[in-house]
Amino acid sequence: MQQDSEVYVGLDTSKLKISVALAEAGRDGEVRFFGDIDSAPEAVERLVAKLGKRHRRLVFCYEAGPTGYGLYRQLTALGCDCIVVAPSLIPKRPGERVKTNRRDALTLAKLHRAGELTAVWVPDPGHEAVRELVRAREAAMENLRRARQHLQSFLLRHGRVFTGRSAWTKAHTRWLCEQTFDHPAQHIVLTEYRKAIEDAEDRLERLTQQITERVPSWSMAPLIAAYQALRGVAFLTAVTFVAEIGDVRRFENPRQLMAYLGLVPSESSTGERVRRGGITKAGNSRARRVLIEGAWTYRFGARMSRLLQERQDRLPKVVREIAWKAQLRLCSRYRKLMASGKRQTVVTVAIAREMSAFLWAIGREVELQPAA
């Protein structure tokens, strides 16, 4: 017979199995290890059916990780409550030195019952697909950087240094074609490194093209277009930010977004002593990186370039006003901070922090279509 009760279920997930622990509601509710089940969807469905016979409400939780959000979507489709937990924000006792699947499941169940867990935002399947495409492009960009570094290191070992203005231009390509070596094996190495660079460039171009083609049909396309009104936020920057953060309206105020991006100063204060350090670097590193890259553009004076004007042509007036207000403030603030003697890297991070506030303001002015 089904009891009029609720139970908190902690799941420690892995590739092949899931460890399950139960914590009954109430301060004195029983906490026990239920056992291990297979990670297949059929086994999860049998677990829900079995627990549903004994408890009125099932509340699941598991850590975000390589197993993804499939389990979350299955549990919510079965009518259960479920959250995906941020692993870095799970409370831990300093003295604990034993970590097992059983203990992790029990800890999750108890902490979830106590309300001590922080849930992460779970994107819908369409949003997750675009985010994976954006991250694939970022991986291709990193592979290209490494391939170029391998070639440069090889040339430097043989005293070959390009003296032109910048590398990876047409002039640099002609210079590479002119390089000769005494041993045939070294020619092979040079050719293979150049071929690896060409392959990486082709892959990066393909992925960039796929993003360009798929974004217009995405539910977040209006938000991406609106973000490009802001100086320092071009197409790929806007796509990366939206893919990683989603709808900024889930943040009640811009300070929450700044903290989520890890752009706020760390602090270690006690008593009368106040000590602040560098930024926390918590949250999403990809979104933080593109904002800091975009913040460098504010070292120049405020102006409306032709490209920026073209991006703003079809946008609402309120979005254009926010973008111009941001440009006036951030360009002026950049000059003032530099004049006060701050390091350029510190100034750029401060500008990126304020950029996130203007992105939050723009995001609240855009009406989004429901995801298909």
C-alpha cells in the first residue's frame, strides 16, 4: 500500500551503474543505502515504480557530470522531482578521507533532504545540441592553436624565426614554403605539421559554418541578435555566451550573473580585517573568457562603427539605447581605471564584469519564442 510520505533519493551515477540511497522526510527520517542498479533506462524505470509503491512523492538528485542530463529528463518525464547538483558546491567535511559510491549516494540524499544542495540549470535538448556544437568549435580552435604551436616550436629549434608583422598570413605562408633543411626527414616533419594545420583550419571553418547556418532557426536567435548591439560582442561571442548561460532572466539581478561568471572579487575577511583577492573564477569559464576578450575593445574611445551600426539596424530602440549607454560608460571607465594606475588585465576584467550587467539588461528586453 502506498504511504502518504515523501523520500529523498540520492543517486551516484557512473557509466555502468547507479548507487541509490534513500532519506525519508523529517529530521529523524531513516537514511539507508538502497543498493546498486544498472544505468540503463529500463532499470531506472523499475526503480521509480518500486519506490512509488511505498512513497507518495519521490525527490531525486545526482551530481552533474559526464553522464549528462538524460537521467534528469527521464525522471521528470516519469513525474518525479529531480535536480542536477553542482559538484563544486556540495558541502564536505574537512576530515573526510574516504570516498565511495555508497557514501556519495547517502551524502546526496541527506543533503538534499536538508536543502543544502545547489542545482544547476538544465538546458532543453535543442539548447544542449547547439551548446555541444559551440563547444566542438572551441575544441577545434584549441587543436588549431596546438598544431600551430608545434610548427613554431619545430622552426625555432632550427633557428627559423619569421620577421614579418604577424604569423599565419599570406606572407607567412610564402615564408614557410621557402624553408629548406639538410635532412629529408626534416622536410617530412615540416610538411606533416603544415598538413595538420590545414586540417585543423578546415575543421574549424566547417564547424563555424554549421553554427552560422543553425543559429537563425534556434529559439535563442533574437537574443543573439540583440547581444550583438553591444560593442565587443560579435556573432560567435554572442552565440557562446547564450549557449553557455541561456536565458539571463533566470538571474534576479546582474550581481547574480556576475557571481555566476566568476567575475566578482574573492574575499577572506574575519573580525575587523577585510581582505579581498582576485576574481573567484567560479561558474562558466567559456562565457567568462569571451566576455574578457570582448572587453579589450573598450580601450578605444566611444564611437559607432559601420559594422556595429549594421548589427543594430533592425533591433528595438531600447536595446540600442542600452548598448550606447554601455559604450559611453565602459570606454570612460576603462580610461579612468588605467589613469589610476591599475594593471591592464585588472581593468579588462572589471570592464567584462560590467559588460555582463548590460547583457543582463538587454536580455530582459528580448521576447523569446518557446523552444520547439
